[in-house]
Amino acid sequence: MFRSLNDILQDAQKKYPPFQQKIQEAKILAQWEKGVGPLIAKHTQVIGVRNAILWVTVKHAIWKSELLYRKDQILEILNFNQEQVLLKDIWFIDSHSRKK
């Protein structure tokens, strides 16, 4: 008997909690544009999640300032409807400083 991919993934998530967490993080990353809006999303790039911190590069200091101002709101949107709080903080990195 063949099982659906969805059933296989659900079983894997139950057996391997770290896999479950990675799936949840991927869902959060997919919500980035919804959390910040399309204009800001165009000027940012999500790097990933590490230790419950979302890492994001920002193209310009003005956008970074706006995101810092809205950080709590963004965290609330991204963590909404999650079984547990997966993101505790967001760190914004100036994309120009990464190239040095």
C-alpha cells in the first residue's frame, strides 16, 4: 500500500522533533512578505533561523530602521498560529556590511 507524502511527512515530524521544528521554521520564512509587506520584502532577504533568531539582510539603513521599529509587530505576525513560539528575536544586518 502506498502512503501519501503528507502522511509520511507527518510521521517523520512526530518521530524526529528537530525535523518538525525545521518544517515550522520554513513555514515562518514563507510568511516573511506577509509580515513586512511587499515593499519592504523587496529590500530584504531572509537568511534563516538559528537559535530562535531570524536573520535578515537589509539593503539600506532606512529600511533597517523601519524594521527595527516594527520588530515586535513582525514577530507577532510570524509566530501567529504556531504551536509554540519559534522566533524570539529578529536580527537585521546591513547587506553592505556583509561584503566587507
